[in-house]
Amino acid sequence: MSPTLTSTLSWPGMRSEYASLPPHPGTTTTKPYQIGVSFSRHTGLVREVDGRAERADVRPGAVFVTGDVAITWTEVADPTEALEIYLDAELLASREVATTVDARDGVVIGIAHRLRRAHLTGVPLGDVEASTIAHRLAAHLGSEYGPAPRPAIPPVGALDRRLVDRIAEYVDAQVGETITLDQLAGVAALSPFHFARAFRTTTGLTPHQFVTARRVERARTQLRETDASVVEVAHAVGFANVSHFRRVFRRELGLLPGEVRGQQNRTLPA
């Protein structure tokens, strides 16, 4: 049975809403002025934006941004896992944001992984970390989803979104292989030191944390969608030590790999 989990957490500068829901035939709404990530795969659902409805698929990791136009969803035949982030009004002041569906955005994905971990495990963000993420997201919305052209250079100390997207694609393609800091820095054409610092400034995660999050995400998908054993899945996503894989999986998602398939409704940490 797909679990029903919902949680709302408030941070300096923003709040985040996490939901893991079974299939539902009714209508749900993604409210205005949010940044959302779908961690789940959907086939053939119906979404409506500004009065225009279309049937579409949603891939895991798809990013949805709403301006003053909400998104409604119907005929959701697959389980849903999603995170929505709402920035405080003062951070959005004077920033115009256009509603955007099914974007690829490694910056938002990295931040969403960190926030989802807080919801699932009860390990909170510090006030400074949370407010830093909120300001980073506000700047990101203005530069990437506003009506003005994208800036020629990213904010000081940060990586360009398109570069982060290439790094995320590299990680996902190599998730079962050895991935080193030198390799990731090579994709960015930076020294390992400067890359590591800029990547954390941009996404809120160190490169190691980002790779780990993507490996755990791939592992959970395989556990849900295939009959592969926990050992097979661990090896397929780059963990040679299965005990270490179990510890990391629980740290990231608040449950053990073997619990994914028999997951029932549970209560999230307060």
C-alpha cells in the first residue's frame, strides 16, 4: 500500500510542505507562488494551467514553479510524492515569476533533497541554513523563471543553473559507478576546491551529499518498481557495503530499504 504522509515545516524565509499520497481520482491544486518537485513518476494524468487542460506524463525530479496561476491535477492514477516550497512574501516582493511545468532544474532538486530529509527524518535545518536556502531560491526564481532575460553570469560564488543541470545529469548517468570530486569538478571545468564551495552555495548540499541523495533516490525507485533484492539494489546504485547502504538509506529517508515495499501509513516526525 502506498503510504499517506503529510507534513508542513516552517523555516526562516519559507515553509515547506511534503506529501506522499496514494492514487486519487479527484482534484488537487498546486497553489500560487511555490516551487515544487515531484519525486514520483506519473503516467497520463491531467493538469490544467490558466484554463488549459492537457494529459501528460510526469517524470521523477520534475520541477513545477507557479506564479499567480495555480496548477490543478486530476486523474492521478499513480502514487504521489512531492515537496512544495513557499517563500515568504517579502522575499518575493518585486519578483515576477511565470508558471512553469516539468522543468529540469538541478538547483531546485538539490535544495528539495535537503528539505525532504528534514521532513522524513526529523533532522531540522538550522536557522542560518534555512534562511540561506530561502534567499538562494528567491534569487533563483528571479533569474530563471522571471520575464527578464537570464543574467550572463550566476550570482557571486554560485554556479550557473545549466551547469548544475549538467552535473546532475552526469551523476544520474554514473550513479552505479565510482564518482569522485575530481570528476564532478571536471564537468564544471573548475578546481575541486572551488567547485565544492560553489556547488554547496548553489544547492545547499555538498557534492558528496548530492551524489548520496541521488543514489538513495534511484535505490528507492528500484525497490518500488522492480523485484531486485536489497543487496542487488545497493550494488546497482554504487554501494559496495550493504550495511552502509542501509544506514545511509535510513538517514536520508527515515526507514530501511526493506521497509519500502511493505510500507504502510505512518506518522512523520514532528
